[in-house]
Amino acid sequence: AQSVSQHNHHVILSEAASLELGCNYSYGGTVNLFWYVQYPGQHLQLLLKYFSGDPLVKGIKGFEAEFIKSKFSFNLRKPSVQWSDTAEYFCAVNTPNNAGNMLTFGGGTRLMVKP
Amino acid sequence: DAMVIQNPRYQVTQFGKPVTLSCSQTLNHNVMYWYQQKSSQAPKLLFHYYDKDFNNEADTPDNFQSRRPNTSFCFLDIRSPGLGDTAMYLCATSRDLSQGHGPQHFGDGTRLSIL
């Protein structure tokens, strides 16, 4: 069974600081990888996804993530965070041959950006 | 706009009193999911429908049931809710392999409180 680990449960940054949130998964085969964001009181929204191709994926709102297969990692980055990036971030994985497209989520990282 | 709509947004019910949460979609996705998300935790998959085929997760409590009368609608029924069922319930949809894999699209969630 696949599992997803997000090692940082809480991150506090000042505006303009750079962000990197770690995500590691355990599954030996091909995976699809996702980052979702959940702003306070709102639903989960897709930030970016990796299915295949260029391992450096660019998403919305200036976020990017890099898939490093050898490290089973898919870390999320943003060069300069804003107060409006305060939210909870979830990494998720599924396997392409999973007809039901089921996701396994990491535990989430709660980001607070101080103005 | 095509979307996933959950009703109600907030639900308060008494311990042991049956409750039904609803989800509708205009995306014409053939897979629908129900997740439970407790405070400060990752979403946990309860079950999903692949077309009309119901797939229950092994650790989903027996008092959680679901119905999918047609492609657009899916219901979560909690027969005898306990205090531990207080959570946000998320509905999501996605395409499956036959429709071309895609990310899951989430509704705004129903925040359920059991008193």
C-alpha cells in the first residue's frame, strides 16, 4: 500500500521568505502526484499535478514542485510567499493503473505567513 | 461553472439521530468519493463510487452508508452518528481511466457537528 509523509506539520514564515514543503511517498511503481491547498474555511483546491514528463511542475499562484524519483519526493516550493498563502497544504499520490483514481493524502502542513 | 456542490454547508444533529449529506456534480465524472476530515487531519477516504459500483474502505464504520441514484448525485447517510463523527465531510469527483485520468475536484464540504 502506498503512503505519503509530510514532515513539516506547521511552518511559520514572514512575507517574502522562500518556501519549501517536503513530501515523500512510498510506492515502488509509477505514481501521479498532486499538491492541494485548503484556505481557511474553503474547499481543497488543486495547486499542481505531475503525471509524466518534465519533473519540474509549475502550478497556480507561483507554486512549483519537483518530482525526484530516486528520492520518492515531490517537494513544493515558492520563491516568495505572501500573507494570502496562509493555508494548509496537502500532498497526495495515486497510481495510474488505479481505475478509481483514489488518492492517498499526506498529513498536511499548516503554513502561516506573517505580514 | 461546472462544479461539485455539497449541501448543507453546516449541519448540527443529535447523537444517534440519522443524518444525510448530499453532493451533486455538473462535471459528468464517473467517479465520486466521500472523505472524512477531522480537525487538523488529512482527508480520509470513506468510500467511492465507480459508476454505480460501490467501493467501501476497510476501516469505514458500518453506520456510514452511501447512495448514488444517478451520475450527478451521491449521498452520505450516517445511521446513528456518534460524537466522534463530528468532522468535515468532503465530496470529490474525478474522471477514471476510461475517461482519461484527471485530478479530483472537491466540493466545499459539509461541516457536521454531533451534539
